[in-house]
Amino acid sequence: MKKLPVWVGCGIAAIATVAGISYMGYRSSISTVNSSANSTGSAIGVSEKASAKVIQSQSCITLVSDPTPPLNVRASPVVASDNVVGQLTNGTRLFVLIEQNEWLQTKAPIAGWVYKSLTITSCPTTNGVPAPRPATPASATQPVDAGPTLLTTATEQYQAGNLEVAMALAKAVSKNSIAYAEAQLAIAQWQQDWQQAETRFQAAQQAFQEQRWQDVLSQVNGFPEIRFWKEKLTPVVKATIERQGHAGGNYDNKTKSITLPANHRPATVAGRFASSGVHQYLLNGVQGQILTIDTGGLGPLPGIMAPDGTSLGETSDRSQTTRWTGKLPLSGTYRLKLDSRSQPYDYAFSVQLN
């Protein structure tokens, strides 16, 4: 991996380090345990016993984990266009009867066959060794605590980016398990961190598109510890560093707030691009207010972005448009943006809210 500049900071290095780790297929990290045929297997014909085995256990959890959901449930263990009997979303728990030639036969929530590699099965273990299963349910003298293994598997799925599967596994931890309290805390924290990571990644992408390099880099510090999102953020950060390095110390990029005078009088904004860059001006507005921007011919009309990222006042050529008036659709901070278009120029415009 290309070494990142020292000045980027420890946060960037940490992100890039995560991206350098080889991505392990999430299914290969799962402890999948298949039991040998028990008394239930007596119903299977002798010719089938070589290729089919009973795998369902009260201690094991099998969930849908399809990279391209929903998962097709088929009438027979073959792929055909006319044998789909239903579909299931990721995280749905399956009740499995047997495994046969890489297929699982299910009895619920839909009876049929699903491809094993599109599911995930987690069974309890003791020090990494699968816990022994009773020959019959009646012979079980002490229930096995599947909670710790379920939570471990859920964490692996969460880090791999399979949120629905991770949440389903964590929620399957029994109240009687020693891992129950930890699982409940994880569920709440995962939801919060996932939303934060997704929001910050999208903000970094938007800042990158607008060439706001420092805003991209600011997303690194305190970014949630989720491998999936860090691996998505890393290439954006690396590209930002490269672009910023190409622009050099003369890159002209700034963001300022606009303070409006009292009595609804207009404020005047003026500036100059010395080199390539983006100038942004922040304006707080209330839904329903009328915003008026007038350049008076002293430069191009700035782009206007609402708090939700929607562009207002789109025009084919802002350099030929001198005035924009419209009603604010939302309350919040609006961005007025000007791009240097790779050449120096002066600009000025007035801003008024009524």
C-alpha cells in the first residue's frame, strides 16, 4: 500500500490500515456445525444417507444471508425458473430438516429448498469446539448456552456489513444466556454506530464531489469502528489526499457563514479566486422565507443547496443569470457555492431573506 503523507494524521493512517487487511469472506468465518444423522434420519432412504444429513438442532440458528436478496425458496434442490415457491429477506430464521448436496431443506417459514451458501448457521461451541448434541431431545440433561457463539457470529457479520443478519443473530440470544445483556447493548450500539457511519460516509462523498478536501478528511476522526464502512471510506480519503497534493498549497478553498443585517436588509458577499477551488457561504433560513440572491452582473450566480442536499435554482448557465428568488423549502443551513472553474476571477452578490 502506498504510504500516506505524515501530515494527514493518525486518524487517516488508522483508516488506511483497516483497508489494507485482506477481506475475509464472511461465510468462511462462521462456525457451521452439521450434526450426524440422529433418530429423525431414519426416515431417509439408505441411498440418500450418503448425500443427506440431519442438521437441525434446537441450539443452532440458521439465517438467510444472501448478497443479492431476497433469497429464493425452491420446490426442489435445483435451480430452475419454474420451481420458486417463495422468497425470504436477509436475517430471516430458517428451520432446517436436512442438508443435501449443498442444499438445505426447510420446513419454515416456507417449506422448500435453499442454497446453503446463501445462509449462515451458528451453533454453540466450547472453546472453539462444537458442543456435543444429544442423540434424541429427550436425552438432553442440560441445555447448551448458544448465546456467546451467537453474539460472536453476529459481531463478525456486523463488521462484514451484514447488518440485518447481525441484528437477527443478536436478538436470538436467549434471556437465560450469559451473553444476553451484552447482546442487548450491542443491538442498541450497532444501530447508532451504523447510522452514524453511513451518514458520515455519504457526507465525505458529497464533500469529495464538491472538492471540499478538508471536509472529507474531517470525517476520519472518530469514525465508528465498523470494518465495512471504513473500507468504503478509505479510497475516498486516499483520493482526497492525492487531489489535495496535486492542488498544492495554493488551492483556494474556503467556507464562511453569512450574517444578515437587521430589518431584513441584504448582506453583501464578495471574494476572489486566486486559483482552483470552491468557495462556500452558509446561510441559516426558516421554511417559507423568501431568499433573494442578486449578483448585479459582478460574477456568476452561486449554486444554492438546501439542508437536505437538494439543489435549488438550477440553471444551464449561472454565469449569464444575475438574480434568483424563491421560497425556502426547509428550515436549516443553506449552502451558496461558487467554483473557480480552474481560473482566477472576482465575484460579488447580495443575499436577502424576507
